[in-house]
Amino acid sequence: MTHLIRQMGHVAIATPDPAGSAADLADIVGLKVTDRRDDRIFLSSNQRHHEVTLIRSEAPGVLAVGLEAIDAAAVDEVTRRAVSENLEILDEKPLGPYTERAVRIVLPFGSIVEVHTPVRRSEGQRHIGPGARARRIEHVNLKAPDVLVLKDVFTKLFGMQLSDRTAGDEFNWFRCHDGYHHTLAVFRGEPGLHHYAFDFHALEDLAGMADTLVLKDRALLWGPGRHGAGGNVFQYYVDPNNCVVEMSVGMDRIENDELYEARTWAISEGLADRWINQWGSPPPATFTDPGLPFVRTVTA
Ligand SMILES: [Fe+2]
């Protein structure tokens, strides 16, 4: 299978309070506001013009999860495959600026993915703000009632590879061309986006972010711990739109795409298994509850 997706792209979130949500991401994650226009605020942690777009809307929701394609021909190929599978094409115009080509597709259960050519690298090489030092938006984790239906889309339409799974396919993780263990993950649940994740320079960034949450009279949802699938140190908090944000350090790289075989992790009641946390503490019972539904448009 030839990869059509090179790396994680962006997330576009509709929110009643773009300014408040942007301040939250700047304070806690350390993102930089790169641009404001109309009712949109753009944020990034690196040279890309945007990794997160916050768009004013009455109701919170996810307008799209963006994946960067290998090139324009890969966008064309994804479009061709989506049409042949009778998936709905929402738009062939990019959702945001500084992106040449894109296709926005409605997946089974309503998730919306934009496959796009690279967002322009218009910013400084690295943003070092006063707080945490995010390196890049790393992955997203969707929820869907049937994980295997989305597995078909990710592998057959997007050319992604299964990196790990749980024995009953309650959870699947998928990688793309850049070799990080996962760029997309999905677990069984009500449809929506459970979390979006950022990669950080070092563990001290995670401590700084947890301290920032204390200053805001908030707390982590779970962590720190170390995932089995992906091997990254993690912690999570809930953003103002009831979507979870993951802070990640050190995700595994799969150096040989051809030889790697997906692992299958055992899962049991209570989730106190090594696949989800090598260090042992299980997630809170409410961990899977938050999430943002996908929406097709903003509402006035
Ligand atoms: Fe994650």
C-alpha cells in the first residue's frame, strides 16, 4: 500500500468563544496566535501558518480534521477513491488559507476529514513561548460505533497502516508516511472527536502545563503515564469546548514500515492494562465521555 498521507495536518474547531479558546491553548499548550481574520483565529507551534483554527459559531463542534497529503496527486487519488466508495464530498476548496488543494470528505458516522496539500510554512522555525514548548500537532483520536468501518477508510482510501489494535478492535491506531506510531486513532463510542494531541520537547513541559492548569483552578483529566500503544508519555486536560487535549512526549517511530507487524493488546474490565498505561494507573471512569461532534457548518 502506498502512503497518500504524509503527516498530521490541522484541526478546525467551531466555538462560541474563539478568543477564549485561543488564550487557553496559548497559556496551557504554548501555541502562538499566527493570524486573525473575520471570525477566525489561527494558532501554530511551528513554522506552519496554522495547526488549529478556531471559528466563531453558536455551538461547539469540529469542522474538520486535516491530514497533509504527500502531494496534489495524492489529494486527487483520495478524491477518486472517496467518490468510488460513494462517500460524500463536502468541498474541494481548502477550509483554510495557504493551502493549495484539498478535499473534505464525510466519513461513515459523520467524521469529517480534510486531505490537503501542506499548509504553508510561513512562520518562524520554532515558537518558544513563555510556557510549554509544543513541537507540532501530533495526532487526533476519533470515536465511532464501529472501529473497523473507519479502519477500512483509513487503510484503503488514505493508504494508512494499522500500527496497533486491541483484541476486540475497541481501539485501533494508524500511522502515515512520517512513521510516527499514530496520526489517527479511533475507539468505540458515540461519534465525534475525543482528543487532539501535541508533541512536546520534554517531560518538564508536561509539569509546566499541569502547573498552569492549577493557576486556572483546573486539573488534569488523567496522567501523567506512558501509553503501551505508541510508547509516549501522556497527560490530558479538557478544553473550554469539552474536547480533550493530549500532551505527548516521545511517541515511538516505526522505522521499517514493511517489516513492522501490528501488535494486538489484551483489554479487560477497568482498563487497568499495560496497553493503555505502562505505569499502571487506569483512566478515570469518565475519560471517554468528553468529545466534540463533527459539524458541517458554523451557526450564527
Ligand atoms: Fe492520543
